[in-house]
Amino acid sequence: MSDTKSTTAQMSPEEQAMMADLDKPAGGEATPEFEGGGEESGTRILNQDEIDSLLGFDDDSLGSEETSGVMALINSAMVNYERLPMLDIVFDRLVRLMSTSLRNLTSDNVEVSLDQVSTVRFGDYMNSIPLPAMLSVFKAEEWDNNGLLVTDSALIYSVVDVLLGGRKGTPAIRVEGRPYTTIETKLVERMVGVALSDLSSAFDPLSPVSFSLDRMETNPRFATITQSGNACVLARLRVDMGDRGGRIEILIPYATLEPIRELLLQMFMGEKFGRDSIWESHLTQELYKTEVQLQAILGEKAVSLQEMLNWKVGTRIFFNTRINDELEMRCGDFAMFKGPVGHKQGNIAVRIEKYIPPEKDDNQ
């Protein structure tokens, strides 16, 4: 007790006050840091806006391309289309080709523009398609895989109105709540055929491919071409025909583009990574000047190690090679030529008469 009193006496008034606070019972008056609802509260509760921002569901960022929070982490594993730079060139060619082709089809002033090229998951895109719409499933013959071309309702009625002689300057009449008729489907099918032909022409400089229409659906459930979690390239095109028009969206899974992935990685058409023609010609000339050793095999014989250890000075070794036999000439371990042996100016000479082609490696 004396030690405790002496220690307390040496404390300053501030330290004694702190010790008194620690000695308060648990059932005493609550401290402000544990009071709920105050600004000085130690455990603050997030409101709904902060929760949405944390999870990446903020309403302000829904229309933007960038995501944040947990959704950014989820989508971080998705391959970005910007890693395939040639896709921009392909879709730019598609816009120019479709502008001309649709003008010839409709005999009207048609303008096609590329809104954006982005990366989406297949399941998320199928759930976001505004219905009614017409979904055209097409197949890439050379790549042995499928793609999807979506035509929205506004463009469907605009194409039908133009092809059936509707008046210019008046918007197309949209009749909702009913399935598309056979005439409307056939007219849209003509436009889809033109678009797929132009898409084939746009890919031709990279790799020849033929896109053929497989089927047309109005229910997204029947237009499934890949797993819902697979990444796809989505190109949004805007088609304007005066006061009429609509959108065409082309969805190509990355699995479909895999056969030409190396070509799509190029920064520009015909790119050759790391190639220098001047250095190649110089290296070729220097290789021709390289000296190599050529061995003429006069004879070969397989003997055991025990027999070879018994050899002494004067031991004779007999080979089966005869004077008229052709000798094999080797460069290192590779046989190259065959020919008869003879004498030339006091030296042993071999005349090359046969070329031995290299053996094919089974692993290749």
C-alpha cells in the first residue's frame, strides 16, 4: 500500500485524472465515442449512396465507360478490346462499306457511324437488349464459330418503310405489341445479308472469312451463342436515313476471334514486328562466308569398349569399305553428300554425286 501511495503522489494531476477515468465502472455514464448518431461517433454507418459508390453501382457512373469499386475488381479479368488495335480499323472499314451498300439497297441517303467499340460479358449484354428487336445469329465459316447482329425496333421499321416506298421526311410508324410479320422479317434479312457481306470484306485484308446468316430470332433466350460469362467485343453502329434510322449492334465473342488474334494485335495493317531487311541481307551475306568442316567417312565400325581397351600399338582394324563404294560426307552430325573416292594431285579426293536430304523430325 505504501508503494501505491508513493506512485500516485508522483503523478501529475492530468495523469491522475486519466487513471480515475479508467477506474470508472462499466455501468457508468457512456462516453461520447460510443454514442450513436453523432459526428464524433467511432462506428459510423454508411448511407445508401456511399454503399452504391463502394460497390460500383453509382447512378452517376452507369452511363460512363469507367467503373469503380467492387465491379471494377470483378471486370478486371476481362480482356479489353484496346489490346486488339486492328479491330478499330476493321470496324472503320465496315462503316465505309455499309454506307455504300445500304445506299444501293435503299436508294436513299444513308449515313452509317460508329458509336463505340467496347467489351462486355455475353450474359450482361443479352439482359440489356431493348425489346422488341431482331437477333441475327451468323457463323464465321473459316473460324468455325458464331457471332450476333442485333437490329433494334426503330431501324427495322425504318428499313421496312424505306424499302416499301414510304414518304421521305416522315418518321416510320412503329406498331408495338405484335410479332414481326414475314414481310418485315424478309426485308430485314436482306439488310442483314448486306451487313454480313460488308463485315466479311472488312476482315479480308487481315484474314479471308465468310459470314453467313444462320437464323433470326426475336427472343434473346434462343440466340445464345456462348457462355454468359464469356467476354465479347461489341460494336455499336448508328444508321441514319434522313429523319429515320436506328442502331445495329455487332457482338463477336473473343473465342470467335481467337484464330486471328495475332493479326489483331498489330498496330497497323501489314505490320512486321522486329524485321529489318537491311540487317537480314547483311546477315545472309556473312553466313555465306562462314567456314564449315566437311568430313569424309572412309569407314565405320562398332566395337565393344572391352575390345577397344585391349588395343595395342600395331593392332589392325578391318573395315568393310571397298574401293568402289561411295563415301558419305558429313557436316557435324548431319549427312549431306555421297560420292566415289579417288586421288587428285597426291591427295585423297571425293567427288560429290548425290545429295542427302535432311531427315524430318517426328516432333515437328
